[in-house]
Amino acid sequence: MKIKITKPDTTLFEGDAKLVQLPGTGGQFEILNNHAPIISSLAKGSVRVVLEDNSEQSFDIRGGVVKSQQNDLMILVQ
């Protein structure tokens, strides 16, 4: 799935991944390929991205929102 993680002034990550773990305001959750459409608010925590080659990247955030539809994931963070 295509992932884009952006802050108001810069893009933190843009690329393909097979799993994203997010700190939702109701608790931690994951998004995988072919996930149902979702829009959710994010709490302070860490966004974990698992790439196709199983390597990982993490991004600490202070909150934000995520929108996922048709394997296109947009994460707007503070």
C-alpha cells in the first residue's frame, strides 16, 4: 500500500509498506493491505511502518489524523 506521512511543513515518509501501526485516540491499531476505508484521529505516540522488505521505520508524533482508502494511506501529524 502507498503511505504518505506529512507534517504541516514537511513530508516525513512517502513510499510502499505492508503494515502501519498507529496510536489511535481509542488505542493502538494496525492497517494492512486491503484494509476497509477508515478515517481516525491519532494520539501522541509512535507510528511504526513495516516496509515490503520487513525493515521498519518509526516516527514520534504529537497527534494527527489518518485516512485510508483503496491501499492509499495519508497520515497528517503534528
